[in-house]
Amino acid sequence: MSDSFVAVWEKDGGPGFDARHGLTGEQYQQTFTQLVSNGFRPAWVQGYTIGGEARFAAIFEQVGGPKFDARHNMTAANFQQAFDQLGAEGFGPTCVSGYVVNGEERFAAIWEHGRPVFDARFGLTPATLQQAFDELGPKGFGPTCVSAYVLNGEERFAAIWEQGRPKFDARFGLTPATLQQAFDQLGTQGFGPTCVSGYTINGEDRYVGIWEQGRPVFDARFGLTSGEFQQAFDQLIGQGFRLRRVNAFDSSARAMLSHFTFANDISAADRARLIDRHRFALASVEACGNLNADEKKRLRDTYARVIHHTTLNEPGVNASAGVGGSTLNVNFGVLFPQGDEEISQTLITR
């Protein structure tokens, strides 16, 4: 598993909800059927792929509302048919998610009856996404949802616009650093995130997001493992926040580290700490202003290799590795007591 989560919580005093992630298509359908029968309605769904298999994250709210329709694992043709059919019946989309399974586009979406005038598009490139914003903005449309995915190595987007939205700011192609800058900058201007979607392109994590003015108090986090997302969820729910948006994707950093192997005498705790420090080192590479693009690429390529970890017992030596080799020998008794920063520096220089 190499899933990376990005999520938005709001303190808005809204209805009760139920949130799930990591669901297979069958589990999602079972959850959907059960919760709807108990008075919940779907508020958010995102499809993503981990290890080539589709997974779903969804939020259901215990609240009344207009008629709805929700579908998942749609092909592009199925998706277009659903838009045509449901649009003719007075339904408008509230959420759309694009993802790729076995090299083919798949979509999940939610429609509600009686939505405002909308425009929805999918299969957009960065250029055609920008063209859509340029075209629809002067007509009074604002974005409500945007989903990013990668098809045959190229960025694609699915998005929904509605008329009559508040003042907004939308950005795409964001790095982790520029995403954080956007959160900081726009937050001070009274904007809150309404949708953030992550993806990996050319070995690097990227994000697209929408912010609207006048949102409730929020907390937004990204780059979370499944466990970290659950910890944040428990913490923020205890502080009165509700999960409003969640997105997951197969992160480049986590996918790379899934190739790592370990000798049998390395404990689970030591393996976990090594992985954590490797992740920190790799993230530091991306943020380092002293490395040029070629140097960063060489380091990413190194991390993409299968690296086997063994135990080293040589006195006074932190770790060792052969030039161009694929084995890293770690002296746990010497290196680990020196602390996390030294561990990361040692790992990245071997």
C-alpha cells in the first residue's frame, strides 16, 4: 500500500456523518446500501487506485434532502450516458472523481435533483482545464469539485462548475510546498478549501484545489498515510470538526518505498523507523533549493530501485553501501541513538 491522503475538516455544526476509506468496489456498494437504508445520503465519494486495484473513500451524512443518484466504476462512455440521462431528469452533479484501473478511465459521481445550472467536464488536460475556467468564469460559473488523475502518463481532470458560487480561487499543478503556501496565503484572506485532489506525475506529487471565501473554520492536511489520516480524523472529530472532503492517491514517495526489502533479523519497529526516515529524506530532497532538477531526479531514481536493508555490526560506523549497489547495511546500535535527523542524513548520503 502506498496511499497518500489529503483531507479537509470544517467546524460547521452540520449533521451527523459516517466516513469510510480504503473500500473495494463491493465494500463501497455494501456500505452505501446499508447507510442509505439507515437514513444517510452520500455527500462525497472519491475513487483511487492502490496497487492497480480500485479503492473508494466516501462521506455519508444523516440528513434529509432532494432525490439523489450515485454511481461508481463508470467508463467514460457510461459516465457521459449518466450525465445525459440524469440531466434530462433534472439531476445535477455534486461530486465527481476520476481514477484509472488497468489503464482505463473510471469515474464515480453523485447527482442531486434540482441543482443550480451547471457545467461538468472530464478528460481535461491542464490546458483545457484552464480554458474551461476562462470560458465559464465570465458566465458566472464557479467550480465546486475538481478531481485529478493520470492516464497514460498524462494529467487529466474532471470538474464541475455551478452558477451563483461565492468568490473562489482555484489552482492546479501545485507541489506540496506550493499547496501549503496556498493554504497559508488564502486562509489569511478569508478563503477555505472546498476540494483538494492529489496525484503523481513524472515521479512527483502534485495537487489541485478550490478555495471559497466565507467558509467555516477548517483544518486541512495532506501527505498523510492511512494511519495518520485516521489519527487526524479521531483528533479533529474530538475537537468538533466534521470531515468534509477526503482524497487519496498512490503517492510516488510511498510507491518507491514499497520496493524496499529487509533482512529477517531487522525488527518491525526498526523497519518502520527506517521507512519513516527514508520518507522524510525523500521529501527533503524535493524541497531542497540547493539541488538542481537533475540531482533531484537521480536521487528519486535511486529511491525507485529495490533496496535491501541488512544489519551492520562494525564499531563506530552508521551505515555502509557500495557505489551503485542495491544493499544498505545499517548499524542500528550506532545510528539510531543519534536521532531522527542524523538517521535521515545518513540514509540519503549512502
